[in-house]
Amino acid sequence: MQTAPIPPECPTVRVEDDRTGLDIETLKRAFLDNLFYIQGKFPEIATQNDYYMALAYTVRDRLFRRWLNTAETYSKQGARTVCYLSAEFLMGPHLGNNLINLGIFDTVKQAMTELGLDLDELFEKEEEPGLGNGGLGRLAACYLDSLASLETPSIGYGIRYEFGIFDQDIKDGWQVEVTDKWLRFGNPWEVARPEWEVEVKFGGHTQAFTDEHGNYRVLWVPDKVVRGVPYDTPISGYKVNSCNTLRLWAAEATDSFDFDAFNAGDYSGAVFKKMESETISKVLYPNDNMTQGKILRLEQQFFFVSCSLQDMFRILKRQNIAIERFHEKFTIQLNDTHPTIAVAELMRLLMDEYGMEWDKAWSIVTSTFAYTNHTLLPEALERWPISLFGSMLPRHLEIIYEINRHFLDDIRIKFPDDLDRLSRMSLIDESGERYVRMAHLACVGSHAINGVAALHTKLLKQDVLHDFAEMYPEKFVNVTNGVTPRRFVALSNPRLTRLITSKIGGNWIKHLDDLRQLEKYVDDTGFCSEFRTIKHEIKQDLSNYIKGLYDINVDPNSLFDIQSKRIHEYKRQHLNALHIVTLYNRIKANPDIDITPRTFLFGGKAAPGYYMAKLIIKLINSIADVVNRDPDVRDRLKVLFMKDYSVKFAQRVYPAADLSEQISTAGKEASGTGNMKFAMNGALTIGTLDGANVEILEEVGAENFFLFGLTAEEVSQKKAAGYNPQDFYSTDPELKLVIDRISSGFFSHGDTELFKPLIDDLMYHDQYLLFADYRSYIDCQDRVGLTYRDQDLWTRMTLLNTARTGKFSSDRSIQDYIDNIWHTKPVSIDLKEYVQGGS
Ligand code: NBG
């Protein structure tokens, strides 16, 4: 929709003062103004939620000024733009983060105090948008923060799920899923932009025809059309004026009522059609590292991809940039294979909508896309049955066949007479039922392919994408993941932030490598004791919080041993459980044994359909019930499964950890990002040589890291040699005792059936090699326990962890993407006092 230009002599809109001022008096006035005129409340009857909303709008006004200035500047300059396509953005609460990025955290806290309000209580009111499952979605959110902080023009494109990741309750030790209604009280951070809606087609058939120039063309006649409406959220950068956009698409019916059906008296039929269209953006699929192969999921993927690409064409047009320069204006990052249908959709748009010929279109497509792979797990690699794919996206299937034809010819030229290779690499899996292989499409359609940690990229090249690495060695790069220190240190750990800043100044929040300057304090006993005191205070806070929620006493002097992440067999929360039972058995055998008191904390959700993961949660809770109640334990061990893990909760947990459990089977965790957040906040890692653990160890030094377990290579060798878990069960009496105790029903009120599936799986398959790593893990945990008793040594190690985690800032990751893949330039934004009405 074109807006009417406003004549230059018209008055400009004044947006200063109450909507922009950052001083305390202005903030208070603006807050009350929003309370009256947006919430429609006066203080006496306002709820905490009203106060939260009023503050959110106050902060939003300040963002809007930066947002408009940014949009205007980008638009005038036609700046090259990163489009980050992701099915998930796990943003976490916005308010606190925006206060940090705007540099007004302390002022606003003071303003609220002066109004008799507690900022922390207002934070609690914010419903976080849980539009992601775990690491992949949270990574996308960290990257948006860094893109804005590095003043890089960018748009995050995704889906505005009405229901995000489910809320987790625990009943009788089992996970129970509850619908997440994050939009219930309204979302002050988003703005609907119905004027930029687009239409997305599904199903139907194609028709070939010859156009007036005699060219072969194809017309797609769909049998369903859905509207995509964008909702925009401003993404502030840290202490810069740049404010980028997260644009999430909501699905709506093309017409609220189908009037034909309505006139025929079929009211419910008409409404049903509307409901069906809106289903597309209803709910996030709650699987992490697992595909379910559902039609609706493919609809979601195509829906947001098509909306986003059409939006890019709209932007090109508005900025008067020729279609042929699409790849100069936009660089598109595919966050895993979820948005990979974009390769075919961009081909379709260029050819069918803009009349471009194949070779030209293909060259634009492959110059535009880059693909990030996030997993080596076979069950997470997406493939769609041809029949399903073809009936939903008939034109795209034709295009994919054509891409494949060209691609197979290229393989034949490079590797003549290698039929096996052709069938391994083909975009179509023809070994049984036929499938489209999305990772192959992503590799062929992109100019860059990256893994998310050095080991992961190496294994991709060696294994899952080996043929592609031989075919296109120049496409492969590594970009090790990172996390934003704004949210995960400055916001969530204000005490540590103050201490660090008092010593080395505040630059580290932007240049995390500056933390190295802390190294010179490792022998400074005063500093170390402050460092230790802070950790203790934070642990005390978490203990109080736990007491409030669960009525359990946990001792802040005990070692806080934390594993929080999605529940998955490869992440081996059950190996951690075996350790707890080991310690418990030792105490039962010798009640006076001298062991280091520990608090074991777990957090994380299991996919609702993942039975083993749910059984692991039940096991942990069952062990907790017994251990926490046994008088012999005398409070030396405490076990707690913290329900409903979320970004908000994670921010409480990372700063309080002494020990970070990163114990996946080597070769399975692509990177991990929680590992980085723990280490930055001064937790020591117990971990395998997996994912980014390898690089964390390299940075912090082996002497400051508790390493155990088989390497990825040893894991493959063991499996190849015919791994038998019983060899370990029968030769390690401590392991045997642990397994026998669980099997005997000791933790399940005598029920020997309850944990049988889990135990049998370990005894007869043990795909993730828990038994093989058990001894090494337990011995390593013993070293952890002993080291913790030497508090000076422990503090020194934790300080060195914090000081040496600069590499794991998402700013470094984004800079790597910019230098090696995107080649964008920063655009700095001047803040104008006035924004011109219209543009
Ligand atoms: C996950 C990996 C993690 C990694 C994140 C972000 C998927 C498919 N992969 O190890 O399991 O840290 O991606 O890269 O969710």
C-alpha cells in the first residue's frame, strides 16, 4: 500500500520530551501519562500488570524514535541487509534488555522506586514470548541483539505463533504440558503492519504456457490462499542508536467470511475456512532436534518463507532497486533447514512473477543464500515425502526437480561414473518412499554452509555432508556460536557486572575480550574474595526463590551443580542422575563418609511425544523424593527438578551455578550455548569434548575445566567395534549397584516396571554410551568435589573462566558471519530530535 506523500510545508511531528527524554523526571511523567492514557488507570486502582504495561510503553516510545531514525536511514541509503530466516526466535523478556541497551536501567529503577514501585516485580509481570524450543531459537535472539549492536542493517523473519512453547508443570514427578497463552494480556512490544500483508498460495496445480515473447512460462493455480500479516518488534542495539526489526508473520484467512458459503446458509463452513487458515501460525512444534514430518509444519515453513521473500521484493521496489540486484541488497541466512524452501520460492518468484530466465535466477539465488546447519542427529534432518510435498507445493516440486537435474549433471562432470555418489547426493531420496532432502537443497542453493562450532563443522565435512564438502570445499566455513553478554551478564548478573566494571571499566559489555584484563586480579585476595562473596549472595537469592516456589531448603554453601537445557537422551541428564545415585549409595554404605555437600538442580522441557525424555524427568524426581527425605543424607545432597525452564528462569540460574553440566556424548551436541552462559558467569564446566566445549576448554585452559569421557572419534570406534554396555555393568561394581538399585524399585515405591524401559535401553543398547563414560564421569566428579573444598583454588578457576570467555560473545560470531559470509557494512544512525511526518 502506498502512503500519500505529506507536503513539505506541513508541520513535523514533535517526538521529543515525554516520548524521548531519558532523565528521571521525564521518565516518571511519561510513565504516569501512559498509565492514564494507554492503560486507562489511576495509581490507586492500577494492577502490577498496568504498571508493567505503562513502563513498557514508556520504554517503547524511546525505542520508536531510534527505530524510525534507523528505518529512514537504511531506506535512504538502500543499505545491504541481512535477513535472518528462522522458524524460532526465543527472545526472552524485552523490558530489562531494552533498559540495558538504552543505558537507562539504573535511572528507571530509581524512577520506579520514587513512585513506590519495585522494578524487579514489574519484570516478573512480563510474559516472555517463548517462540522457540531451545538453543537454536535462543541463538537467533542473541544474533539479533548483536546485529543491532554492531549497527548492521538486518531483519529477523519468523512466525508469530499464537501459542509458543508449552508451559511445563510437574505432577507426581511427570511432566504435564499446559498451553502457553503469551498474548493473553496483550503484547506492548509489537506493532501490526496490516498494510504490508501478503498472500501465500498452497496446493492446486500448475499450467505451462508460452508468453508473448515466445518464452516457456508456468502458472501456479492454487487451491488455497492465506494472508500473512506482519507484526514488527523493535530490536535495540547496545548503546548505539541502531534499532532493527523482528518481523513475525501471522496467518489470517483471505476473507473473514466465505460469502458464497455464508449465503448458502453454511455459516459454520465459512467460519471453518477462516479457522483453518489461521491454524498455520497457531502453535510452535515443541520438538528440539527432532522432526515430526507433519503437513502443518511444512505449511508453516512455506508460509513464513513466502511472506518474507515477498516482503523483500516490496522493499526493493520501495527503494527503487532493480530485481537483478536482489542479492546485492539482501543476504539471507537460513537458520537450519526449516526455511530452506526459500531456495525454490525465490526461484519461483524471480521466474514466474518477474519473468527472469533460469540461469540468471539461479545465480541470484545462490548468491543470496547461506545455510547454517545445527545438528548431526539423523532424526533431526528434515525430509518431506514427495507426495505430501507435491500436493502442497506443486510448482516448487517442479523447480526442485529442475535444480536437481542441473545439480546431478554437475556431479557427473566432477565425478564421472560414480552412480553411488549421484544417489547419495541427489535432492531426492529414492531408496524407498521418495523424499525431498532439505539439507541437500540448502547446500546446493547456498554459497556458504556453516557448522556452529569447530568440531561440529569438522564432523559435518567428515560425515553428514561429506559428499558436499568434496563437491564444494570452498562453501564450508565454521562460525562458532556465541551468546549476548548484555542479557546473560549485564542484565542477569548485575552484581558481577558492577564488580567487573569497577575494576576494568564498562567496555567489556561491548568488547567481551576485554574481560581478559581480569586475569591480573587472580592473585588479588581482596578481589577474589569479592568475587566469591557475590557468587554466594546470588546462590542465597536462588535458595530463597526455591524456598518460595518449592518449600525446599537448599544450602547456599553447598556446591550448586546445574544441568539446564532441553531433556534429551544425547544430553544425558540420566548420566547425571546415575552420579547422584552413586553418591547416595556411598552415603548409605557409610553414613559418615566425608563428601562435599551438593545441590543438584535440573531444568528443561521434554518434547511431549518423547517418552524416554519424559521418563528421565520422572526418574530425576523419583530420586529427589528419596534422597531429599533420607535422614542418612543429612542434607548433604539435595536434588530438585525446577519446572518450566524459560529464558526468564535461565537468567536466574546461570549466575548462581558453581558447576555447569555439559555431558553430551561426544559428537552429538553441535555446539551448546548454555555452556558459554554458565562459564561467563563464573561456573566451572564438567564436560566432554563435544560441541563448543572443546573451544571453551581451549580458551579457559585445561586446568580450569573438568574434562571426562570418550572423544567423538573413540565413540565412533567403539560403536564400530560392537559396543556392549554389559561389559561395563559387569565389571564396575559401583555402576552395577546404581543400576540394580533403580531396577529394584527402590526409587519407585517398589515398582520394578516403571524405569524398566530406561534401564533396558541402557543395558542392551545404550546408544549414547552412558555406561562407557560412567567411570570417567564419576572419577571426574570426585575431583570436582575435592577441588570445591579448596575455595581459593576454586575461585581462581572461576575467575579465569569469566576472564577468558570473550570469544563466546555473539558479537564475535556475528562479526565472523559479516567477514566471511555476508560482507555487509555497518550503518551508524544519527538521532534526530524530530522525525519528519511521512517519508
Ligand atoms: C541446536 C544444537 C545445539 C546448538 C544450537 C544452536 C538444533 C537443531 N540444534 O548444540 O543442538 O547450540 O542448535 O546452534 O536445535
